[in-house]
Amino acid sequence: MMNAWDYETEIAPGGHWSLRLRRGTEMQLTDVAGNANLGMLFYNPENLLERYNAPDTLKCQHTFKLTQGHCLYSDMGRIFASIVEDSLGWHETVCGNSHAEHVAAQWGGRDYQADRNDWHQNGHDAFLVELAKYGLGAADMAANINWFSRVATDTSGNLRLLQNHSPAGSNLKLRFEMDTLVLLHACPHPLSQASAYPRSPVRIALGRADPVAEDDVCLNHCEENRRGFRNNTLYHLGR
């Protein structure tokens, strides 16, 4: 970091938020109590049709997980953000969101009118609330990232969520490579089998990132990432 954090906040369990971040911003995410899940989506605020593309992000970097050195790509081949630090080593972007039916079946139905802040929100509806603030809806929801969550496959290809993957204090840092509309929620992972509705908050800190150096871990992770950074350079030259 060039400076101390300029802004800090905490996302309560089941909470959601959205904000526009400028190119050159660094975001630190911290799992405060352990075993959190933080869903996240990215959009280009100047062209909301451009959004995070999970398949391209994984394919072009020859990976199934996300960790330090990986970049997070748009469907236009540009890099929204880079993972410059990661204490955990594994985050997933293939499982999507929890839905109201899953949450009700697993932990019982609770609504805000009756239960206030103890209600059971789900990831899909949380994203819908944030999308609506920008004139977007369900058709605009892409496959999301689930920070602090790890999945594994069995011999038949079925996915399961690994329990107790993220200890308290686990954190990562994102460096934003272009102006980005960020949507996030702290709702349960869709494969969670926890006995009680998860109650793990996530701390968010924002500040200015160091410039991208020639020996940058994300830039040099693979040739595809170098190409992605060049795509960003061309994009910013044309603005």
C-alpha cells in the first residue's frame, strides 16, 4: 500500500453492498470470524453490458481456483482487478449463489418484516437488490466469485464445499485495473451444509494501490495476463 486505508467498513452476515471503484484502488477483504463467504460481481460502470466472466477468467489462466497472481476478467478480455495478495490460497468462482428455497430448506424461512436483522437473506436476492440500483435485473446477473470458499469434486464430478476452509483473519487484496462497479454480499455459500445460518462478517478496507511494476506477480503470472493488461492500456488510451 502507498498509504493507510482511506475507508473501512464491515459487511454483516447476510448483508450486501455496491460501489464504484476507480482504477488504481486497492481493496482488502478480511474474514473476521472465520468461514465467511463473500459473493462478488463486477461491471463496467461506463458500459454495464461489460461484466465479470468467470469461464474466461479460469480458462485463460489455466486454473480452477482463484488466488494471488490471478486476474479477474471481463467478457471483453479486459482485467477488472488483480489478486495481489492472498493469505488463504483458494477461492471459487463456479458455484453461483444461494437461493431463497435453499436457505429456507437448510435454516428455515425468516423475513425482514418479522425478524429484522436476524432474517435469512440469500445471495441471489441480495444481488438483485444491488443490481436494481443501477437499472439492472436478473438477466444481468453473471456467474460470481465466492471469496473465502473452496470446493472439491468427487469421482462423479459432484461439487462439495470444504468445511472450515477459512480461519479467522484470512484476507486478500484486490488491485483494480479499471473503473469497476462492484456488487457484493455476505450470504451463505450455495453448497453450505452448516447447522445454523452462517454469521461471519467480512471487513472491507479501501485505499490507493501501488503502481503496477514490471515484476508484478499478476502481470507475469502468464502470457494471457500480459495480453489482458495490454487490452486495458488500449482501452484507457481510447477514453
